Amino acid sequence: MLNRRKVPAYRPDIYSTKAILDPYPHYARLRELGPVVWLTRQRVYALPRYAECKAALRDDTTFVSGHGVALNAVTNRLSRGTTLNSDGEDHDKRRKLVAHRLTPKALRAMSDAVTNQAEQVVAAAVAKRTVDGVSDLASALPLAIVPDFVGWPREGRDHLLTWAGATFDFLGPANKRSIRAFPASLQMLRFARQVVRERSALDRSMGHDVLAAVDNGTLKRSEVPPLMVDYLAPSLDTTISAIASGLHLFATHPDQWQAIRNDPSLIPNAVNEVVRIESPLRAFSRRTTRDVDIAGTTIPKGARVLVMYASANRDELQWTDPDTFDVHRDATGQLGFGIGAHTCAGQGLARMETQAILTALAKQVDTIRCTAPPTWGLNNIIHCFERLPLELIPAGKE
Ligand code: HEM
């Protein structure tokens, strides 16, 4: 109860369907209320501003992940054993197991394959001319790259997007959406257990490395399935979100599209700007290990704190004109990939995929046009279009 009365409270449910479809006005009101806001519905302390989010993410001994990063106790219990949901040495051990696969050197070795695949995906979409930006472009590349990288057997791929989406939904509060997602999320874990039992992870994949760690005694067999889900689940919808949001932003900001076509060296920063302005992950939580002062507010030990990446990335105290999409701004400080010990382990790959699609499009497409209003998907955590009807006008053919 420490200090609760001094903390401004926010009653609207930021996980309601309406708020999920249009979150930014809620985030703006939360930031206006202060650096720490009590969310009445979820009974957690929210950090809607940039400075406090960044500080909390960097202080991983006070704001821990080992008790889970979800807003419901069931997920927090079930996700024990994942990289996301561990601290200290335990966390370091898990991250190191596959870190060699995601180093800049390892990623450079994948670069040609990703570029070729992106060019094929874009060429097929350009040939169709009218496309769904989500299924024809944004999903096609991650689905062609990531399951092989993780080593997920080919026969288990039909449900991947449903399972991965459900796994994110299930990291939200205990609302109807996360309860409905529970069976699909569990199926993903069950399938991962089957992969471990049958040792069916693809050869030379990340899954294969993790199984080898069981053989040499570094890891217990029971720890492998959560680890596989740990890498597969966050690697699809997140990147799909970034690519789809990029397509929509460039379709609705033709001057920005011409800017990157004229100067493709802007593309890496454009990816940061897309992830800043339409952050694929709304928020994750932490638990405090002690009473902690945040900008004059004491948050008690054992409290749940919501770190709002998507709100921090639109904080007017941090960014000039935060609601403006501008590929020329320095967006490197965006928090969409997190920061600190748990910073996204796969961001190099996600950046490579998103850049490869934008580079291939910039070469092949003169104009991207929205042909109908897009629809947003409904998910507690992932902010992603469900449908994005587009026309791609090939270079030199308008
Ligand atoms: C645009 C795409 C992506 C975004 C925006 C994104 C975002 C994030 C964020 C915000 C976190 C931090 C979680 C925290 O603070 O607790 C994270 C962690 C993580 N991400 Fe990503 N991610 C993306 C793509 C990927 C990909 C492609 C992979 C796998 C190849 C991946 C694997 C992971 C893993 C394993 C963690 C947990 C790291 C840890 O706890 O140490 N992500 N991601």
C-alpha cells in the first residue's frame, strides 16, 4: 500500500479492444499523468515515459524478469525456464547457448540468403501488383527464414503463426483474449516437447545446438522446449509487425518513400524509425526486488511494473514531434527492441530481414499505395496489422 495514494491512477482499460485498436491517445494521457501511473484495471504501476522505462530496463537487479514479464500469474509460472523469464547467471547461461548464431559475423553469413529471399518475395508481390502487405510481403520473409534457423521441423509449421500470436496474447493481463489464447500457446509448447523427445530439430540449427547442450550436460532436457519457443515465438509476429508497419508508413508518406529510394543508406535508420513510431511490442512487465524510488514515487518491493516500450517511443519529453514519421531523425535510441540485459537477442536478424525487404522494394517499386483501409490485429502484446491492402506500382511504370 506504500505511497499508492500519491500515484496518479488511470481507470480505462488499456487492454480493451478499443484501446488495442487505437492505443496512442491512452499512452499520451498516461504520460501526461506522470512518470509512474497506477493502472486500476491491471493493478500494476505503469511507466509510460521514456526515461523511466530505460532506467528500469537497465536496472535488472531491481526490476527482475525471473518472476515473469506477463501481466498474469499463469503465464508467469508456465514461462519459467525461458530466456525472457530469467535473471542473473541463469539468464546469461541461456543467452550464451545460442548467442554465437546471432553475432554480426554469423548474421553476415546469412545475409546473401536473406537478400535473395527478400528479392524473390518482393518480385512475386510486384508481379501480382495488388497484394495483402501482411501475408504477401511481411509474413513471407520471416516464415521463409526463421523456422529453419530455429530448426522447427517442417511438418510442424502449419500452425506456427497462430501459435506464436497466441503465445504473445497470453503474456497480457488475465483478460478474455489471453484466456482464449491459452490452448494454442500450450500446443506450441507441446509440439516443442515432441521435437525434443524425437530429436527432430533440423540439423545445424539453433535447436540442434540446444540439444547438444543437453548431451554435454550444460542443460537439462526439460529446459529445451521453453528455449525453442523462446526463440521461435518472438521472432515471427514482431518482424512481421515491423515490415507491415513500414509498408503502411511508406504508403501513407510518399515523400519518405522517395527519400529512401533516392538514398538507400537511410534504410537502417528507417527501420529504427518504424520500430519507434509503431513499436511491435506494446509492453512487458517486471517485478521489483526492493522499495525503489522512480522520479519521486516509491514503488514497493514485490510490485509489478509495466514497462511501456510503445509509449516511451512516443514520449514528447524525449522526441521532437514524436507522432511524425521521419526517416531522417536519429531514431537509434528507440526502445522497441528493449535495452539492458534482456535487450532483444534477435534484433540483428529482425533488422536484416526488414532492411532486406525495404531495399528490394526500393529497387523494384516506384509507389506503394493503400487500396483500402487496413485492419489491425487484436493481440494483448503485438501491435500488428491483420490485413493491409496495397498496390505496388513497379519502378518506371506509373
Ligand atoms: C522487429 C522485430 C522484433 C522486436 C521489435 C523485438 C522486441 C523485443 C523486445 C522489446 C525484447 C525485450 C523483452 C524484455 O525487455 O523483457 C525482446 C527480447 C527477445 N527477443 Fe526480440 N524482437 C524482435 C525480433 C526478434 C527475433 C527475430 C528474434 C529471434 C531470432 C527475437 C528473439 C528475442 C529473444 C530470445 C528475447 C529475449 C531476450 C532476453 O530475455 O534476454 N526477437 N525482443
